[in-house]
Amino acid sequence: MRAPLTSITLPGRHQREAASELRAIHNPKAKSSRPSNPLRVVCISDTDNARPILPPGDLLIHARDLTENGSFDEPHTCKVIIAGNHDVLLDEAFLPKYPERRYGQTKTKADLDWGSVIYLEDNCVTLDFPQAESIGDVSPSSQPRRLTIFGRCFYLAEEIAQILPHLVVFGHIHVSYGREDVVLDGVQRAYEVMTGWAGWMTVGWMAILVLLAKLKGLVLPNRDQEGTVFVNASVVSGSRNTLTNEPIVVEF
């Protein structure tokens, strides 16, 4: 009799469980100060032609997958989007190779009128907001980084660890919709390596880092660290890509 799928044990399960327990024990506090007039960032992704009801805010970020040219007219001072794997119209290298994906349309990326929408492709933009002079970097991303509830992308995780932005917005993995506030310290980096490919040696290194952090906390108590907010803003889910989830609002 064939064993049920639920009985399958993946290699490294015990190491990952130990690493998760160490990460939970570590649990550093991120700074949570909030100004009286905060910057409101409205985050959405994977709308797939759906039109979610958008709350008011200062900055609207659409992280990926409009599917077509998606139109919206909402009260946001700035609107920033990036493309996803569904947005083939915006991929000038893909369409010449696979012209059948045009679905009979002759218009190209050059025919789009973005209006006040800022489209990012291999570039960045600096926006000025009077409420948030020291917010730092905000990173819209098409792929999730390597993190507990958000799926995995090793190279993106490496880049984020170097930049240490205040906010990372992404999508693609619809079932992992949500927000997580993370302090990107040595324990977190060791955890990400552990959940990717490492073994018991990295778990041991995590244990040492957690112990050192606890000792440091005894000497210098109540020291909150700068954190990064990770948002999987996928608003659709299910096999039919039904509009299910609400936009996520982050305030700084």
C-alpha cells in the first residue's frame, strides 16, 4: 500500500525545525515609533485585471501582475508599479520570440500612456514626501525574498541584506499574502541560509548568535533595532484568481 503524501519527510526537516525555534527565541524588537503625520503606503500586487477598493494614501505601490495595462484613478500622490510574469506586453524581449502571446493585438509597450503612474524596470526613483524625510529605501519587487511566509529568492535576499530598506513589497505567491516585520541581523541571515541549503553547522552558528544577542540584551536592555517591513500584497487567490485580499497599508 502506497504511503499517503502527508507522511513524506523532506531532507533537512529537523534542522529547519531547530532553526525556526532559535529564530522564535531570538525575536528582536524592531523600532515602532510613529509620527503624528505618517506617510501612508498602500501596497497591492497580482491584481490580474481585478480592481480592488483602494484606501487613501500618499504612495500607491503595485508590485506586479496587472496582466494588461490596468487602469486606476485613486487619491494617491504617487503611483509606482513594476511588471510581473503575466505582463508580457511590457516584455520587449519576450514578445518577438513568442508573437502568439499578443492574442491578436498589435499595440506595443510604446503605445501605453502611463499618465502619473511611475513604471520601474531595472531602475529606481526618488520621491519626496514632507512627512517622511528619513524613511530611506522602499523596494518594490516582483519576486518574494527568502523568508518564512513569503517563498524564496536567494539573490533577492542577498541584495536586500545589503540595502536594508525600510519596506519591501512583492507578490507572485498568492497564498502567502501578508506582512512580516523583520530585523535583518546575523541570526536572520543565518536562518535564511539554513532554510535554503545548510545543515547542523549553521544551526549551531545560529545558536551562538542567539546567545550573544541575549547577552548583549542584558548589558544594553531595551534597544530596539531598525527593522524591515516585508509585504506580500497579492490581492487575488485561488484557482480562478478571485479578488480576495485587501490592500495592505504601511505607515511610517
